[in-house]
Amino acid sequence: MAKLPDPMRLFAGIAIPPEVQQSLRRLIDALRGAAPSLRWSRPENLHITTKFLGEVPEASLERMIETLGALPRVGRIAIGIRGLGWFPNPHSPRVFWCGVDAPPELAQLARLTEEAVAPFGIERENRKFSPHLTLARVNPGTPVLKLQQAVAALPSVEFGNFTAFHFHLYESQLAPGGSKYRKLATFPLEAA
């Protein structure tokens, strides 16, 4: 009996340029000692997720790429990476994040993506789009007071600005050392 191909774990998002990754690498390196048991993100994996697609059959990949490639162009997006916080809150955090300051076009891209992938059976988000970069994941009950104190002592929470000209379809490959992300397709944000 032939084995069916495994579904692919996919998401759409915007890549973070190397200079902003470096700024965030310095931040993570400076804070890691205050909370070594957190699952820290690798800076090269940081991205802005516009839509998590979940498990998608490999047979749907080509059609998914065509669908995302046909999205209306929202135009280039000026993005600022600044601010730090916790989801759902600082008292019982599950995620330590860095904020994304962007114009309405980023939320528009997320909405257009969500609408375009709905025919694939991908569920709509129940919560408002909240762009961020996941710096670390917090296991339940992990003490984060030292990290919160280290964050409060930071001289700046500004980590860079950039302009996004593209968004991407990524595959997330789960691995023992953390997820690995592979770009499957790149789409322009501006009309040709």
C-alpha cells in the first residue's frame, strides 16, 4: 500500500531583514540569561505571520501558490520593530513578543490572505490581527520575573525599521532543535 504524502505545515508571512535580525539577536542574547528555560526563537527564524494556514495537503500546494499570487497588491509596507510584551498577559505569559508597528496595509494583507485561503478549508481567526515577532515561548509555571526586570531595565525597545516589498509562503518543519522554516514562494506587494 502506497504511503500518502504528509500534509505540509504552512504559513504566510513577511521576512525580517538581516540588520533587524542582528538587532534582535543582540536583544535575545542579552535577555537569555534572565530566563534560560524559555524556548527562545532563533533570530533567522523571526518573521511576521500574516496567516497561519496549518496542515495543508501537498497536493494543494500549487493551487495555494496560485491563489496567493493572485491577491490584490497592497503596496510596499513600512514596518517598525519596537516594544516588548507578553501574550496573553504578563502575569501568566505563554509568549514573549516584540511589537510590529505598521500601517493598515499589513492588516489588509492579513485579511486578504485569510479570505483567499478560506476555500481550502482553512479556518478564520477568532481574534483581531495582532502583528508581532515571537521572541520566546513560555512553558506554564516558568518564572519570568527576572526577565521582566531585565526588560524594564533596557535602555531602548527600538529594534529597527524596514520596508517590505514581498510576502512569502513558508513551510514550517518541526524538528527536535526547533522549527525550521523554508520559503516555498515569494509574492510582490506592489503591482509590476
